[in-house]
Amino acid sequence: MMAQESEELVATVRARLERERADRMRLEALFHTRAAKQTEGPLKDIEAFRKDPRYDGDGTRVDLAYAVYAVARGVNVQVVRAALRSRDLSHKGNEKRQSDYVERTVRKALVSVEQGRGR
């Protein structure tokens, strides 16, 4: 009985991970195919957000604000990920935890922009 329960648990976790991966891929594809929004002047880079006093030097707030801004303007998510990694993330933990942080931030930005466009 325990072996069967273990197999069911593993199958459930695998299915959930696959759904999350598919959702992430769908969101990324959606934003890759949309044209960038028309903006006046060049796009702001992450350094502009880091210097913005509204964020009071809070790296997490800066990262999310930049990610939402960039995704909404059609910036490739690989570029967004690289920008997020351009600061020292060692306080987030090991490399896996840092990668998880970057992925969560990008996912939140994708969802935020998708919800904003759906209104």
C-alpha cells in the first residue's frame, strides 16, 4: 500500500510540475509573439529602476517593477532574467535558490501583465 501511495504522490507532483512548466512556456510564448508597446524614447533598463527613489533601494521591489515594465513592453524574458541576475543575489542562497527567485519574479511579471491586459 505504501509503495502505491508513493507512486501516486510522485505522479501527482510530476503532473503539477509539468502543468506549471507548460503554463510558464505558454506565458513566455504569448509575450514573445506580441509586438513591443510603442514608447517614447528608449526603454528604461534595470539600472534606472535601481536609481529610482520610489523603491528605496529594495532590490526585490526593483526586480519585480523592472520585470513587469520590461515584459509589458515585449522584452524577451531571457533578457529580463539576465538583468535580474546583474546584481549580487548571493543573499538569496545557493545557485538553485537564486534561480528559483529569478523564475518566480519573471513568472509574477508575466502573470501581472497578462491580467492587466485582460481587463
